[in-house]
Amino acid sequence: MSGSPESVGRYQIRRELGRGMMGVVYLAHDPDLSRDIALKVIQLPGGASAADRSAFERRFFAEARSAARLSHPGIVIVHDVGRDSRSGSLFMALQLLEGQTLDGLLKRRRRLGWTEALRIAERVAEALHHAHAEGVVHRDIKPANIMILPNGDPKIMDFGIARLEASRLTATGQFIGTPMYMSPEQAQANPVDGRSDIFSLGSVLYEMLTGVPAFGGESITKILLELMSHEPAPLVSHVPSLPDSIELVLRRCLAKNVEERYQDAGALARDVRELLGDEEPQSAPTSPFGAGPGDTTAEGAPLVAPTQAGTASSDAEWWTAATRWLGTERTAARRSRLGLAIAASVLVLTALVFLAARLRAPPVARLIVPATDQAIAGNDLSAAPELSPTPEATVEADQPAELLIDFEHSLKTGVFRIFIDDLLVVDQPFGGRVTRRIVGMEMRKGRLIQTLEVLPGKRNVRVQVSWDDNVKTERSQTFFNPGGRLKLKAKVTGLRKGLSIEWN
């Protein structure tokens, strides 16, 4: 389209605002409603057959109608769509906005402060949640399609345009736009849903926080290789001052497996909102290393079951009963100061006796650090000790049992925990070494060995492994014989990264 027309449809053209793959955007005036609008004029595919042009036009109106039914503060309003009777050009009349694109803002400032970046991501996620609930997927979330208003609020532009571009370029085999912000499934031309937009928003958030793309390269081929085979560098490698909890949310956005991503943009918006409130996200562990009793995922599934009845709960019951008893005595003491003095003395003496007994009592389990522990922690897989047979000797009834824990994994880093009757006895960071690389993917292996002494009797054993924003937990109950020896094997391996335990 050479030069600017005087009018398109009923709209009077003022000047050109910009050009893109799909056509030209003009500042235009609507005389019927006496307002200025942004008019996007679509260029039909050159050289297309009449049937292809007709199919493209039908798709244009269908996509425009879908975009027009979206009503959200974070989405640019579609006022009107139509076809110019003189030129035959298709057009879309859009809300005219003041501000600049996020792309332009990042070119000027390189990166944003983390609170500003999170606020933008939160509001874009809320807008996407609305669109996805209406059955509309954007397919092209990137900084150039996010307008930042003068007050800092973002608005998403160009809903449906990515699908139109796809239909326009399919026959020519051209690559559609930049793959920097595409999801892996979209880059492979597989079907996409709202989770693809979540991946793209994660890529945008990464760039807002660090000033560099999550998946970059000098060519489309290199970008696609990064996108399909590598994880972006940790945020702190670019900006050390960023809170660790942001990494957990971002990694879930950028999971290459769609089932491991946020399943809806509303959950992402909630987690980002909690980060802005200096709270841990619902979908991530309550600490960087794991979950506490009763914690749940964003979907409501328990991460770790609440603490069961045992020593800890008995202590709590004792203190609760003592407090109630003291309250009763205090009421009576209002009638008699002597009664209060006696009650307080009895309580203090009882507490001292209780605490002394607790201090004398041995712990239910304690860690024994083997001589080969460092070699094993360093992933020397041949250094694992073997359990020797129980020697022929007299065994005391209260003699501790020995528990050897052998943990194998295929993870980069994480934290391994063991609880005996809800007492944390192992809290060990671990790492895995790279054993081979296949098509850019790193295969890892690691092993951790720990030996415990456990008081005899029936014990509840809980194994917990946490890495990235994942927490896996398995429980078992077994009987420890005085002086006996048991071996517990735990594994986190394979593509699905499930935790399994077995006794030997």
C-alpha cells in the first residue's frame, strides 16, 4: 500500500502510526462517534487465489469477532471490523492508546526493577486469564504486543493476529515472527492452548528482569535450539539482588512440558501478587528447600500431610492442658492470693520436671556421618558402603538400630530430607554431575549416602526431595529391632522425576 489513503471505510485517515507483517496502522478519526481510533488495515496475501483470499477473509472476521468480545482493562478494545468498499482492504478499528510498547521501554532502559516487572506480568496474566476463559488464545505475547500506558498499566494488543499470520504464510513456508517468546509446542507447530501464552509471558518476564532474552541467539536456528534443549540461566546470574522466590514462579512458567507449567494464567497472577506482597507463592514450597506440614499446591493438592500424633503433639497437648489448668487456678486465685501462689509453684515445678525428663531422653534418631560421606556427596558412585551382617553379640533392649539411606537421582541440585516420627534428622543439599549430553540435553546422575541411629520400635519414616519448585514426598512405617540394621533406597530418576522408596 503506497501512500496513505484519505479514508478507509467511514474512518478518516490522519497519519500513519506504524507498519508490520499484516499491514499498516493509522491514526484515524471516526466521524460518527467523533473520536480518534487506531485503524489497522490488513493487507491480503499477494498472488493468492480467490478461494484462498475468501478463506483468509472468513478467518479474519472470525478472529476479529473473538477479540471484540473480550472486555478487560488489560486488553485493547476492538471497536469495529469491516471491509473497505473501494479497495477491498480489511480493517480493524482499535482503541487509541497513549504510551509506548514494552519493547520500546526495554530498548530504552534495558531492564526494569523487579517490582515494576512483576506488576506488569501480574496484570498481563490477569488479562490472559480473562481471554482464555473466553476461549481466546493470543499466540504472540511479546514486548512489541504489550502497550505500557503513562500510568504504568499494560494493555495487550493484537489478539488473533498471530493465527491470521499463520494462515497467511503457511503456503510460502515462511517462519512467523521471532521465536524468542514462543512456547516449544508452538515452535514445533503443535496445537496450542492458553499455557502457550503463559510460557511466552514467562519469557517476557525473564527479559524484563534481566535485560536479556530467556532464549537468544544470532539466528532462528540457534534460538530454536536454545528454546527446545536448554534452560535459561538463573536470574541471579544476571541480577544477584533478585529474590529467590521469583525464580520458582518463572521456572514454572517456562517448563517445556505443558503439564508442568501453570495450568491457567489466573494461578500465575495470584502467585505474582503474593510475591509483590513479600509472601511465598502458593504453588511453590514455603521455603526454598521444601514444604512444611499442611502446605498445598496452587491446585489444592497437599505437598506434605499435617503432622500426625506423636511426641510433638503430646507435648502440645501437655502445654495446652497446663495452660488451661493455670487459667482455672488464676480464676480461683482472685478469691485467694495464697491459692494463686500455690498453683503457680506447682506449675513451675511440673514444667521443670517435664523439661528435665525431655532433656535426659535420647532423640528418636540421630545422624552418623560415615568416613566416606564426602566422596559419596561428590558423586563417587563406587564409594557407597555396604551393610555388614549383625555381629553375634548380646543386644540390649534399648540399643539403637542402624539405618543406611541410599539416595540416587538425576537432578542438577536439590535438598534431601528424612523425618523420623516427624523429627527432621537429615537436611542435605545435593548435586548431580553431567554423565552425557544428547542433542543439547544434559543427562545427570548423583548419589547421597547417610547413616542414622534410630531408637527401636515402630517408626514413621518420611522421605522428602525438593528441587526447583518441585517437592516429592513418600512415607513408610517400619519396625526397628534393637541393634538391627535396615537399608532404605530412595530414587528420583527418569523423565517424570517421581520419588520411589524401598526397604532392603
